[in-house]
Amino acid sequence: MAARKKTAGGTREPDGSHRAIRTIAPAAPPPGPRPSDHLSRAQQLELYYWMRLTRTLEERLVALYRQTKVVGGLFRSLGQEADAVGSTFALERRDVMSPLIRNMGSMLVKGATPLEILRQYMAKGDSPTRGRELNIHFGDLDRGFIGQISPLGDMVPVMAGVTLSFKLRGEDRVGLVYVGDGATSTGAFHEGINFAAVQRCPLVVVVESNQYAYSTPSWKQTAAKQMVDKGPGYGVATEQADGNDVLAVYDVTKRAVDRARAGGGVTLVELITYRRKGHAEHDNQSYVPEGEMEWWAANNDPIDRYLAVLRESLGFAEAEIADHGGSAPASGHLLTAVVHGAIGHKFHQLKLAVDVLQAIRRLGDEMPLAVAAARRLNLTYELAAAAGLVGRLFPGAARDARVAELAGLMKTPLWLDRDTITNAHLRGDIRSRFRRFAFRWRQKRAGQDGP
């Protein structure tokens, strides 16, 4: 069987037909003023700041991933930052959006912090989901973003229900939901957008047409030449834009949001872009034609393009960009977040240590015997680490007679390195193990002292 030949412009089939990766060819914008013309200079800089922060945060996460500090997969939005930032920037604070794994920028614009995202990716006990979920699978209704679910297209019917509630309650609010081009071929997408269209829900459906659904190119999962062609079948309005032009993204989304708020129902927005990383960091992208990613990086990077607009069209000086929207502020904010994210688990372990010491104190005069039994139960290391950590971080606690006695009985100095508590936790949950021991010890003592 003849093999396909990969080229920078797409894939050539054995029969000679050519399947080209779509370049930027969106519909021409309507005549007249653009919504982005009304952005203030501060807002124009903000767009750059959020895109830069998104990319810089992801770069820090890549470094943590390679150090095995990230739990689970790492999903990049490299080359798609303008989609998330420009579209969510068109929403108001009262509006609600539902992101996907490549919409970290949307969550940052809506109020999520780099610290939250770092802790979430690292599955920390003080992360938004307390280490129970991964990457950006978390939500906050007060800040206006709803936690995503993994199956493709499933958030469309969810957001159809959310926006229907806005309509029924007479609230002047809009919902926005992101999907990829692959999700438009799922039943959930069809049911959700069809229901929202019939009910005229104030919903904006953003399709990030980034050319691939995992490793499947768009032309292999739909016969539609462009995703925006699917809109008329549902009877909804459509918008299309160059997804690597953040101002164009803002323009089409703002028109869609205004239409929804005015009672115009659903709008399907297609943003034509390109995914410059694999599905996740572990994806080697062997299915991508040679030279394709390099071409997009060199010729169509959204941050580079917007920088040129700021300098040449909007008249910003380099100092303004550097001081208010550049990489230095983004990196500074991230440095603080990375430091706090890295030590966040230490405070979580500290809480465990305090719980252990409180349990020890409740044993009272039986503590020496309890420690002896703890040695036999292989709990010495955990208890010593607990005492050492509390003694080091809280000098007042180090003067406590019980803590000092515990350290003496175990022949463990109070300056024991705080990092040992992390390793101790890896050997088992300190609280549950000690409580089981204390319960057994009390049972044993009760049996010895009984009739």
C-alpha cells in the first residue's frame, strides 16, 4: 500500500490528491468601526500581558513537568494564546464561560491566579480541588468560570442549560463555551447547540479550529470545508476570524456577546489557528508534516504579531510595553507563584504534623510508652519528622515540654530538616497511621488495667 507523503503544506495522498492544512483565510470583517477601536490604551496593553502571562506560565509548567513535579498531563496552548485571551476579554464580569484544557488564558483573564494553576497541576493539598483533580479542571462561579469535563463537546449542553437559566430568570448575562474542531463531530455538541438554538439561549460557542483533534487532522473527521459552515444548519449566527490576531478575536467575540445579550440567541464563532504542540506534553507529534510547526512559529505567532501591532499601529513605545504589559511583569508574578506553589505542600504537611502532636499530647503521661510502641510499629520516623518540623518552624512550640520530651525519647534533634516531612508523607498518611496506633494502644492499655 502506498504511503502518504508529508509536506509543509499538508499531506499528499497516494492517489496524488493534496490535503492542505488551512492557512489564515477568514471571512472579511463587516465594514465600519471595529469593537476593538474602543479599547483603551490600558486594555490594549492588558491583552498583551495576558497572552505573555499565559505563555510564560506554561513554560514554567513545562520545566516542572520535566522535573516530575507535575501530576498527570500538561496541555499547552502554544500558538493559541490569542484565542483564549481575546475571546474572554470580550466578556463582562457577570458573564460565565467554560474553558477547555488549552484555555488557561481565559481563566487568567477571568481571575484565576498562576498560584492556583501551579498548585492544581502539582496536585497540592491546598490547590482549588485539594489535589483531587488535575491541570485546569476547576471552576469558580463567583469569578465566572465553570470547571470543564474531559469528554469532547460535553460542556456545550451544560452551558446551554446555564444560559437557559439566565434567560428564564431574566438576567442580563451571557455564556461562552469553548470546543475544538474535533468536538464539532460529537453528538453532545450537536444536541447542545441545537437545544440552545431552539431556546434562543444567550450563548456563544467558540470553535478553536487548530487543525488537529489529538492526532486526527480536521479533514479526516468532517467533510465541512470550514467549521463555520455548520452554523446555518442549526439556524444560528456565525462569525469567523484569524485566531492568531487577538484584536480580530476580540472583535468577533464582542459582536457575538452583544448579539446574545440583546436577545439574538446563539452565535457559532470559528477561530482559525494552529496547535504548535502535541495533544499533551507527552505527544511526540510524529503525525505532523515536517516543517509545519516551524512555519507557524516563524510566520504566525500571535504574540509576535500583536507586538508588531502595538509598536507600529498603536504607537506604543518599548518602555510602555515593558513596564505594563511585557514579559518582565509576567515573569515577576510567576516567580512569586512558583515559590509559593512549590512550598504549598509544606504547609499542608505542617497541618498533618500539628495533628500528630495534638494526638501525642492527649496521651499525657503514657507518651513514653506510646513512643516505644510507635517504634515497634515503624512510626518513629514520621513522629520525629513531625516534631522536628514544628520545632523548626515554630520556636514557641520547640519550648513546649511535650515536644521536647518527644524529641528526646526519639533521640531526634528539633532542627530536623523540614523536607523530611514530605518524604514521611509519601510512606503513608501521618494522621491516619498515628490515630490507628493510638486507638490500638488505648485498647491494649485498657485490657491491661482491666479486671
